[in-house]
Amino acid sequence: MKKIKQFAKVFLTLIFLSSCRTSINNEIPTINSEENTNQNINSEKKRMEIKFSCGEDGISEYLDDGWIILKEDSQEKICTWKSFPATKDCNMEKDKGCKITKPDKIGEEKIYLLEKQI
């Protein structure tokens, strides 16, 4: 029984030690060289998301400035709302509860994901 306990202790210790190995990275770190810094500077990119709704369109300004469209999406959007009284006797100024609001004009919202290399 004593030998079984000692064997179990040794076995658990071996499992514990073998699972805690450190990984050794054999790659040699590179010192800041001009080539690496030039690549990092050239590969920096800026991203931006812009939205235009209800007939607005200002994307040409961004394209002229050097931005590139990565993704373009569009969805329906309500541009203006219209309010009207729920009944003939309703005074919308005094009684806000009788005012019904519904969409008046429905337009399109365009969403652009832009990228520019710095």
C-alpha cells in the first residue's frame, strides 16, 4: 500500500512537470532595421465608416481625397415624419395623446466602409 501511494505521488508529479513545459522560440529577434520600419510605415492604413441618407451624397469628396471603398451597403430609412390628429376634435398642440405620427418620406441610407493608406 505504501508503494502504491509513493508511485501515485511520483506519477502525479511527473504529469504536473510535463504539462508545465515552456515553449522555446528559436527565431532570432530582428533589431530595428530601416527595411522593417519602411514596411511598417507603408502598410499603415486608416479605416472609416460614413453614412449618407435621404439623397445626400458626399462620397466623391472622399474618393478624390484618396479613400478607397471597401464595402458599400444600403438600407431603407425614414427621412421625414408626418403628424396628424387621431380624431376631428383633437387639438394636437394641447393634447399630445391624440397625435398620430407616421413616416412621410422614405429614402435610402448608404453606408460606406472606406480605407486610406497613410
